[in-house]
Amino acid sequence: MTINLGLTTRDVARELARRYSTMTHEELDVLEHVLVPMKYQKGEMILREGEICTNIYWIVKGLVRQFYYKNGKELTEHMATENNIVMCIESLFREEPTHLQIMAIEPTIIYAMPRSILEQVAMKSVNIQILYRKILEESLIQSQVHADMLRFESAQDRYAKLVKSHPQLVLRAPLVYVANYLQMTPETLSRVRTASLLER
């Protein structure tokens, strides 16, 4: 199946294999049949609070934000652009309603990997098993890196790290979301950005 970009599901399967695990043609066939293409408009919800996350999402085009509400305020947990994974890992494995929500910030194309199907095929293929494990490892490491950044680093260092590791997020995401993700006010982010530009 082709969806807008001239990319086929096969292309997406190949990219996942390149990123996470070498695969035979037969394993690529299997992975290709796992993938489900989805398309979202800007502002459209991919997953709402109270729903159960049943998929691992691979972003082919666009920008998404994962967030939750606390004391009536939106808090950004995660943002991701092309060639990145997004999921609500606790809901996915406990099969319980999620507090996290996922929203498309830009028009977005995603390929979903339903967990139940991915686990079935992983039992029959070591390479798909490796892919599955590496995706989960990557997600857990990202969460840990973000938590440590908020715990231990100054506002300036947090911003510098985000610019270095995810420059597209800084360029494309609304600044209010970037500030929220870095746990600082928009005013603080503005000062940090100005200081960063002056240092160059």
C-alpha cells in the first residue's frame, strides 16, 4: 500500500529493519503485514485519555506530542518527528486505560504495529523479536534520559541538549510545547534561546 509520500509499506518495513534488526525477505514480508498505515490532520488525536494503547507507532511524516493533564494543566511528556517511535508503554503492556494522550501537531502519517500481532510473529522470528526488544529499549532509554535531564540539568543545558539531539523539534514544534517539555515557562525558554544565540 502506498500512502502519499511515494513510500510503500515495504519501504517502511525495510527502514525498521535497517534501524533495529537485519531481516530476510521472508521476515520483511511478515513485518510488512503487521504494519497498519494511519493518517492524521493537524490537531487530531491519535490516542485519547481513557483509551487503551494497543499499538506501537512509527512516524513516517509529521510531528506528534504526548501529554497529560495535571491540576487542569497540560504537561508535555514526549514529542517525536519522522523515523521515531511513540507509544504509551504502561497502557500497552498492562492493557489499562492511559492517562497519556497523543496528538498530531502537524499533518502526520504513522504506521502502527499492533502489539498482539507483533508478539505473535516475534515468537516465530528471532530478528522480529530483536526489533521488538530494541524498540522497547529505545523507548525506555528515551524516558530515562528525559527524566534525568529534568532532574539534573539547568534550563540552558536542557535546551542545548534538545537542540543537539532533536533539532527538528525545536524548529517545528510550537515554543509553548517546547517550553512545557523542558519544564520551563515560555519566558524562560525565550531568555535561554536568546542567550544561546548570543553565545554562537
